Amino acid sequence: MTARIFNILMGVWLFASAFILPQGRVQFASTALCGALAALFAAMTNYDLRSRYASMAVGALVVVLALAVQPMGSATFWHNGIMGISIAVGAYADRAPLAERYPRELYGRANT
């Protein structure tokens, strides 16, 4: 659950940073879109575990776009690169959907 909240917050911050950090049009669009997708897929992980793979892919896409679109060494380049890695690692750390983990964490067993 903590990894989902982390990824939702990272996605929201990535979306907001598109409006805060100085960027070109392509940089702005890619940052805003990837931030919205990261938050959406992290929230969808509550219902379908496969959404975490989409979150990992969005994190990897943010890193690739940071390398391809952002000027090397700029603040936006480092920000988006670190955010992309954080989103991908957070999605990888989330192992099971909430419906399966909650009883196990509370009672030490899963419903069968």
C-alpha cells in the first residue's frame, strides 16, 4: 500500500512540475502526460495488479524522455530522470493487490 501511495504522489508531483519548472512545449507535454499516467496507473493497481507493469513502463518512459528531450545537465533533466527511476522502483516494490494483502497483514493468513 505504501508503494502505491508513493507512486500516486510521484505522479501528481511530476504532473505539477510540468507547470512549475521551465520547459519547452514537448518537454511540458511529455512531463504532464507521464505524470498523469503514473498517478492513474498507481491508483489502478488497487484493482488490478497488472497495472504496476504499466507504472513501471511509464517510469522507464520518463527516464527515456529525459535523456531524449531534456537538455543534458539541466535541472529538468535531473528532476525527470530521478522521478522516472523513483516511479519505476516504486511500482516494482508493489507486490500484491490491496484485496490480497490486507487480510494477510491483519491476520497473518489470506482468504481462500
